[in-house]
Amino acid sequence: MTGHERRLYRSQAKVLKALANESRLMIIDRLSRGECSAGELTGLVGSDQSTVSKHLAILRAHGIVEDRREGSVVIYRLLTPCVMNFFSCASQVLKEAR
């Protein structure tokens, strides 16, 4: 295995780790249907604002979401909709495991 391949696997594992959280999956699922404010996402997840902000920071750091400011409101959008394929794949794995 080359060093390049190893770095690629490591990078892919980091993205999968960013996805491997129930709250972050809820956020991604909601954003797959359109942009949403940070406040709305906080209400959806049911955690405090600082916890949701940490989840959003992880997703942003991995290029999964991006944000923009509209006055005092921060709006998020799904930057890489292809992560929704992960939902389909995970559902298929669960179905096959029965």
C-alpha cells in the first residue's frame, strides 16, 4: 500500500467519523431538504446551542456543510449532498443484517 493510499483511507475515515453521530445525521438530513438557521437546527436536535455549534463546526471542517450570515442569523446548507448516499447505504446494511 502506498503512502498516498494510506492518507486517502485516513482522510475517508475522518469524514466517516464526522458522520458517525446521531445529532449530526439529523442535521444533515434536515439540510438535505434546504437551508436552515442555526436556531432551527438547535431546536431540531434538542441540545443546547453550544453543543449544536460544535456539531456544525465538525461538519463544516470536513466540507459537509457551509454557512453564511444574514444579519445576526447564521444559515447553513448542505455543501456535499452526496453524503445522503451514506443514509441509503446504512439503511441497506441494516436491512441485510436482519
